[in-house]
Amino acid sequence: MLIAFVMLVYGEPAQAQGITQRGIASVYSIRSNRGAITASGRRLVDSAMTAAHRTLPFGSRVRVTNRRNRRSVIVTITDRGPFIRARVIDLTKSAAGAIGMGYGLAPVTLERVP
């Protein structure tokens, strides 16, 4: 009950206000999801610079920086996930490639951009 009250008083969660978030990024399982409709109603496209995040509003733009090599990309949130607790964002194949992630996992920093 207290959590709901705090969210009503202070608005969006901290990460939605531009504060950075750190964690592990993963890549969508493209083969099983190709052409699927995302939670926002958009079609999942390998070449799109999009991502899934648990709480950020759809349409939010986020700078994702790979902490191993400092490469970054700006993605648009179009889906919900990841559903594995330790991960903070799911990237499309193109977005993952842009930060040198390939098909694996990478430690990243997320920063909401206007």
C-alpha cells in the first residue's frame, strides 16, 4: 500500500526520470519472435533500434552503453521485458550489434534521453 502511495505522490519510477540504471542486457530471441507484435502494438523487426524494458513508457528513448567497450546506441522502448530477473533490457539484433554485443549478454548502463 505504501509503495502505491509513493508512486502517486512522486510520479514515475526513478529510471523513468532520466536517472541511470545499470545491469545486464540481452538480445531478443529473434528466431522465435520474428514478426511478432510487441506489447506496444508494433511489429518486432531485427533491423529496428528498439528494446524491451519492464517499466519505461513505450516510446521512451534510452541510451544503452556497453560498459566493456563504451560503445552506445539510442533505442526506443516498444516492448515489455526482459523476464529474467538479473537483466534490465532486451535489445534487437541491430541494437546489440551496434554496441558490440553480438548475440550474448553485456553489462550496460541505461540513460533516458529526451
